[in-house]
Amino acid sequence: MPYLSTDRLNKPANAAPDEPLAVADSGAHRRLVALNRAAERVGLRPGMSVTDALAIRPSLRLTPSQPAEEEALLRRLAEWCVGYTPYAAPDSWRETINGAGLWLDISGCAHLWGGETALLDDLLGRLGRLGFSARAAVADSAGAAWAWARFGAGGMLQPGGQRNALAALPVSALRLHPESIAALTRLGLRRIGDLYGVNRAPLAARFGSAVGFRLDQALGDIDEPLSPLRPIDALVVQRRFVTPIGRGEDVEAAVAALLPQVLRQLERRQLGVRRLLLDLFRVDAACRQISVGTSRPSRDSKALFRLLSLKMDGLDCGFGIESLSLSAIETGPLPARQTDLTAPDSSESVAQLIDGLGNRLGFPRLQRFAPAGSHLPERAVRRLPPGAIPPPEPWPFLKRPPILLSRPEAVAVTAPLPDAPPLLFRWRETLHRVRAAEGPERLAGEWWREQSPARDYYLVEDQDGDRFWLYRLGLPGEFTPARWFMHGMFS
Amino acid sequence: MLTLAQLRHRISALEGAPDLASGHPPAAPLGLAAIDAVLPWGGLPAGGLHEIRANDLRRPAPALGFAAFCLGRLALQRPGPIVWVSLRDDLYPPGLAGLGLPTDRLLLVRPARSSELLWSLEEVLRSAAVAGLVGDIDGLDFTAARRLSLATRASGVPALLLNRGPALAALLTRWRVSALPSESLFGKGVGLWRWSLTLARCRGIALVDDDQAPVWHVEVQDATGGFSLVALSQHRSSEQAGQRRAG
């Protein structure tokens, strides 16, 4: 996509496409990084300084470059391309050429579109209607397709034809670093074909292994794996619509039809869903994703559909959804089981409750508790994930309040003696007169952690019968005056 | 011709009161005969809302303690997790265990926003696998309370609402709780927890005004075989309140 940076800007504004437009970086010497076709026609080139460009064309429209947003757009487009093949990824090579690219591994997918040529036409046609000019090539190897789309004529390369087709292309079509390209050119090796006959050993000695490696990649002698956006073994079921659908009910009906297909295949493999991803491919090349997780592997279509539909509320369908796919991106073993028709399995419905709550609120918002061998009150509780079964360990047999302030609050205290319980204390603007008190319970800091003074805890009851848990920080006499804190409330 | 019993049955169905014949598990007794005798169901029934509020909203701890105690009683009645839904993060399980709550069955649900609180409560109440629920709320409007009431009637999950806001509608019972000064055996230190419990509303009993609501003074005891309430002196006898029961 040679003009992605400028197409992106033209798209919303719908500006005249024949007006020169350039994207400039923000360095000290501002240089053009991308141009549209009209700007190239008036003689501007990427790498030119902004002052030179303005001298050539004073009416040039300049915009600052936004690499992060371009990257995000490219990623969105790659996600949209998952509608063509699950192996789609944005191209990350940016060393020598402007213009972003997308990888699509269409092996095994092309027949769904009536052949490779038809797929290519469909892809380019759609991108073109969306305002993105693009060039594409299909070849045996990823490297050849990369070169042919950018430097060659584009389109189909016959199987096995890359050796002849690439021979006439410049060496910059090989995804080499600029220094290597310059050095090769100095040696007179300008075309890829010039490299075919060269002895590899001196080439490697001079340029490292990159040149030979890229050449082999382009010719298909070395396999080049793409790193797709999706995990490869994900189970994907897809549905395409003749006319785009836009109503929430239609989308739900389509999902309800797809879900059993996924689950049937999982059942055959004795797997259950841990995370389900629903991709909605919109007409305007955007892709909406809905993902739901379960706390344990599940094949319950009713429960999973409920989780999905909870998240589909208020879905933005844009101008319509043309296809959707449902993938089980995380799975876990779940053997087939004979279901008991008479009694509903209660552990199953607890898991459903946890999934329902967790997908809306976030799973960290659900907690279970277990004792955590520490004598400090704030460290005595271990928080467990909601699916965990806490060990039936008892808590230490101590008087502890059911409410513990996460941050102890300072209180003003009147105590007759430095190590006596308080007589009066003021907390949150209220004066409490102590009727009865119990303590102190001395809790020393954990010596293997930070240096912290010991605390003396007192259980006090005020004139109304309300009971509080106060502590004095430090040993008597160590602090003057002693500092007191409110840590909890007994019921 | 309708018999009186049939008529009562029909009225209670119209009122939405839980019905012993509806297949829900029986009510959970609070373990103090004087209170259980006044409650028409013999305890806290499943399938309805129970409001627990502090007498003085600035002193919420005793109400929270009573809610934890009641949840522990509900957990004795049926299996499954007990759920506590709250926006706060100051619950301390070792202290809850000291009120008879089985913390190994406790699931804390902490929505981030108050807009998610009602949804969470309803979601929990729709799941029949739950043994009981405490919802820490700050008032609910009539529609919301009605929704929760319908959800608990459908699933049979007992719902205790620890309310820190304006009083609720669509309730089976409303309890007001405050602390009472404790009495230590040895005259020193702090004794067992004592509460004053007021049954401010109860469906099936006509409570004309607050002054006539039954009040109990109780002490929480960790007796062998579980926690229980022990009656202290009473302001009004349960027999008096029982006589005011109207069909």
C-alpha cells in the first residue's frame, strides 16, 4: 500500500485526490516521509526537505506524520483481512521503502473466492472503494510476493516463475538494509538476477548472511513463516452474508447458528472453550471484536451464547456487517461426559455464575479468601481467584473485626499512661468515650520485611456499645506523643 | 366456597410472599426461639428480600455483623457458595468467621461502579446454585427492589440487603440493628457482642408504627456446634407481637 499515509488522511476529508499532499516528520530538518500520487507527479520525492518541497510547490499541503496511528490502521486492516485468511499480519519491514504492507497467506483459502486471481481482485477492489490504493502480488514465496507487489508489475506470479520474474528487479526488492544495497550497487550488482551466479562465500564474507538469506527467501528455497495475528491452532468458523446485516437480532441469530458448529468440533477433540473471540467484519473495513472468557473449559452453548450476547448490547454495526467469524482462541481439555438429566450439576451453574459476573466486571473483581500465615492483620488474608476452592483451614483463633480499614486512620487519643488503653478518642469528627477496653495485643513488624515498629492493638467499646480496633504505633516512650490509629470496627 | 386457608393462600400469592409449597427450601431459623416464633415462616425464608439497616447510619458495623451472622445461618441450610456483593473493600474474612460465616464458601463480588451493582445483585439472585446473598447497597428505587424481589422469588436464593441509604420497598422483613454495651464475665475487658434487633417490618404481621415493633436484645455466642443468639432482657414480649399478627 504505497500511499497508506496519505490515503488515510484523504479518506475522511474526502479532499480532491489530485491535490499534492505530503506527510512530513517532526525532526529538526523536516523531511517528507510520504506523498500522494499528485505530489509525486509534480516532482516531489520522499526524503526531500520541507523547504525544498515548498520551493517546488508552494501550495503543497503538509501534515505531520503519525506513525502510531498508521500502525494502528494497518493492524485494523490486517484484522479485517482475517476475513480472507486466518493467516494475515501487518508487514513490519520499513527499512528501505515507504508504504505499509499486509501479508496474507492464502494457501487453501483461494478456492473459496473462486481462485487466486478472483481473491486478489476482490481484495484490491474493496480496498480501492475504501479509498486505499494498493498493489498486490501472489507468489510461491513471501519474499517474491513482497518484491513483485512493490517493484514488479503486481498480480499473479506463475508457480515456479519467481526466478525469472525477479531477475530484472533492483536489489532493493530483497528487503536488505540500505547500506547493503548501496554496497551491492557499487559492486555493479544492481539487479536481483546479477546475484544468481555470484559465489555465496565471498558475498557472505562481505555482507553477512543477510543477502543470501533474503535471496533464498525470495526464490522460495528457504521457508519463511509469517507470524499471524491469531494463534494458529485456533478453531475458526466463519459466515459470510450476501447483503450486509446491521440489526443486532440478525447478528445474534448468526452467532447462535455458528456457536454449535464450533462446539461440535471441540467435542470431537475433547476440548472446551476457555476464551471465545467473535470478529465482526464491517463493510467499512473495520473489525469489531468481542471476546469472552470462562473460568473453566466449557461446551455449554446456552451459557456461552449468553456471555456473548451480554457483550453484544449496544454493538456498533456501522454500515453493516458482511461477515463474522467465531474462534475458540483458548481451549482446555474437557472430556465428553454423560449428562445427568434428573439433577442439574450445581458446580456447573456456579461456574456459569462466575463467568457471567467475571466477563462483565472483570475476573479480578471476584475473590475468595484463605488464611495466609502472617500475624499482621493486613497480610493474614490471601485472595484467591473465584474458581479456586479455598482450603478448609480455620483462621487463627483471635478476636478480629469483620471490617478492616484498608488504610488505618489517625485518631486523637487521651490515654492516662503511655501503655494504657485510651480513655477518650476522636475519630472522624466524633468523640468516643471508652467504656471498656481489652488489650494490648502486641504485633511486631515482620523482621524479614521492612523495619516497622511494633503495634499495640486495643479492642475498645465506647459509651454506645460500638466496638473499635485501635492500635498505638511503636513502643511506649519511643514516640512522643504516641501515635494512634483506627484499624477496624467490630460489629 | 373458599375456606379461610384457601383465601389466605390466595392472598399471600397475590402479595408475592414466598410460599412453603412453591418448592423453595424451608426458612433458615435464626436459632433464637423467641425470634423464630414471631416470624411467620419460622425463620428467614428463601425467595424474598430482607433489609438490614443500622439504627444510626453513621454506625454501620453492628448491621454488617448481623448480616454476616444471618448469611452464616443461611449457609447452614443449603450447599453452594455464599456471595457478598459490595462496592467497598473493607471486609475482613477472619472477623466474619468470628460471626459464624463459613469463609471458605464466601465469594466476594466487587463491582467497580454503582451502575454495575444492581446488575451484579440480579445476576447472583438468578443463579439457583447460590446459598445466600448479602448486598451492600446505598438505597434502591422501587423498580430495582421489585426486580430483585422477582429474581429471588424465581430462584429461591435468600437475599439480605445491607442498606446504608433510604428504606427499601418490596421487602419481606426489615431489621434495624444497633450495638449494645457488652458485659464481661470478670468485670474487665470487653464481653461478647450484643445487639439490639428491631423487626421494623414483616410481611404477614401488621406493624402499625415503629413503637410497637418487636425488639430483642441478644448476645452472639460461639456455642459448641455453631453460633447462636441468646436473648437478654426484652422490651416487648414476642407473645404480644404475635397477637398482633393479622392474616
